Amino acid sequence: MNRRNFVAAAAKTVAAAGMAALLAGTALAADTIKLGAVAPKTGPLAGGSTVTHWPSIELWVKQTNDKGGLKLKDGQKMIELIEYDDKTDPGEHIKAVQRAITQDEVDFLIAPYGTGFNVAVAPIYAKYGYPQIAVTSISDLIGELTERYPGLFFTLGDTTSFVNGVKDILVKMRDDGVIGNKVAMVNVADAFGIELAEVARPIFTEAGFDIVYDKSYPLGTPDLSPVVKGAKATNPDAFVAWSYPPDTFAITEQAAIENLDVKAFYTAVATAFPAYGGKFGSKINGVLGAGGVNPDTPAIAEYRKAHKELMGQEPDYWASANTYASMQILGQAIEGVGSTDREAVTQYLKENEFDTIMGPIVFDEQVSNRFWTVGQWQDGVFRGVASSNMDGAVPVIAKSGWE
């Protein structure tokens, strides 16, 4: 073979090899479903998302892939999870979502962590036709948002339902003679905390409570002792904090230090965290918080066992199970359609019932009406005490000091 023929043959071999590799890559891509996930791994909200958000997503992906992936019309599809850390920065989050859509070309996106982030990126999800199951978002703008964004779904209810859950507990405790009418209320100055406080003021007042202390503080405030001291100075009967994870821990620690002795003590997000129970131990017996769970149901018990075994950590007693349930819903919708047709999957979400560890979930006008609103630490377990259409609530007990 002369040099010219050798070069030509070599070129054909290289081209053939390249084409084979390209076809193999295409086949590989065709055999996977790309899921994009953007949420904090660093920054102020990382403490929450690394407990309730990321582990449940990764657990569901691992379990699904261990079973061979999702069953579609053209065969089983393994899941490829593409993760981005938004650093608890809205700008970073939006850039990462756009990158996942335009560069990674993900088939589906997992909704963000937190109310503000879900609202901020809803227009982008809608623009590109991605369904958005906002599992960690609470808002009284649900009606307006779902009308504007036909692919946006909510699983935790609205702000008014959330506040009414707390109000109903306080009213019951007052009627039983456990507490009086004076409530101290504080909130994190984030979309979540601001809206809850705004809704709570008229609801608490109408229920006959006197809000003797009303204070907000910036997300990431390093020292919350002035807030707790200010609340204690008003001698309240109940204390309510619409808080996010860092401040939930800080407020509770300061309440114990200052001996804020109230029979009803409530902090919001992260009260259900295992680390919260681990840090404060028996001191938090009787502490009320956001969400809850019935840990005694077989489905929840199995989920919690698998979470500990596969992820090496305990799930929390609220949002973890909700996040996992949202992944079950998305997976069932994709399999129900039999393809990654996002428009068809969105419609399937609207029209069908889903079997989850939280029980059967149906979206009515893009909203699920099954969720826990208030839980309480009782003998080392955070149990649901108030809900919308959930079974297994336990009676509330009074907080008895910080010893």
C-alpha cells in the first residue's frame, strides 16, 4: 500500500471509529433521562437543603436506577442527575437553571428549595415548558401563580392554611387554660417569613390574641439574642417565629439561654430536623414547628429506613418525605405518559392520582390539599399535630421549661 492509499485508509478508519463513538454516545443519551437540580449546597439555606432536599432526590434516583430506571414506551431509561449549587444566591440560581436547560438540555427540572426561589424561576420553567412541582413553597398567591404558570404545582398548601394551623393550636391551648392571649412573633425577612407574618397578624388578632412583640430580622443574622430578649421582655404566653433553618437553631438556643418560659413555643423550618433534636435533646420536648409527619405509617417507616441506610443520615420529619413524594409523582407521570414529552407530562400531573409515601396525591387546580401544617417534639420524635386531610395527628402537649 502506497503512502496516499495508507493515509486514505487510515482516515476512513478514524472516521468510522468517530462515527461509531458518536452513535454510541447518542444511544447512551437516548437511554437516559436527564434531570436537572439546582439548589443550595452552600450559603445560608444550605443547612436546610442538604437535609431535606438533596438526600431525598438522590435517594429516589438511586432506588429508581437500581430497579432499571423508568419504564417508557421505547424501553427502560436510566436517570442522569445533573446538580448545581446556587450558593443561596437568586442570580446564581437563575444562571444555573438556564445552563441546565440550554446547555445540558435536561429533560426535566426538579423544583428549587424555598418559596422565594420557586417564585423567582417560575417564568423560566414556564417559558421552556418544564413542569414545576414546588414542594418547598408556601404562598397565598397560589391562585394567581397557577393561573399564570400552567405547569406550576404546589404540595404544601397556602400561607393562610399554614398560619391557621398554628392559630388553631394556640386557640385550643388557650381554651384549655394552658396559655393566655399574649403572643410574641418574629420573622425572617425573606419571602417565606414576610408573607407568613403579614398573614398571621390579622388572623391572630381576629382570634383574640394580642401581639405584644412583632420583629423581623435579615436572613443570615448572626446574633439573634436581641430578638429573643426583646420578646421575653414583653412577658408573652406564646412565642411564634416564622424562621428558616439557621435562625430556627439560633432562636431556640437563645430561648434556652434566656429561659423564655412559654407554654407554646413555635419555630418554623428546621424544627423537624434530626439535628435539631440532636442538638437540644429533651430541652425541646413540647416545641412546636412547621410541618410534621406520621412516622408510624408503613410507607414512611420504610422510607426513613432506606434513607438512613442508603444516604447515611436521617431524613427530617416533614419536608424530606414531601420532597421524596414529589419525585415519586414526577416519575409516575413520566411513566404514565411513556415519554419525556413535557407538555404531556404536565397534563398527566393535572389529571391523575399518584401513589406516594404521603398517601394518594391529587392536584386540584394544580394544588394538593394533603399536607401537615404543625408538628411537635414529643419524647424524641417530631409528630404531626395539625394538618389538611392527613391521618395520625397526636394531641398537643404544653412546653415545660428548658431543663
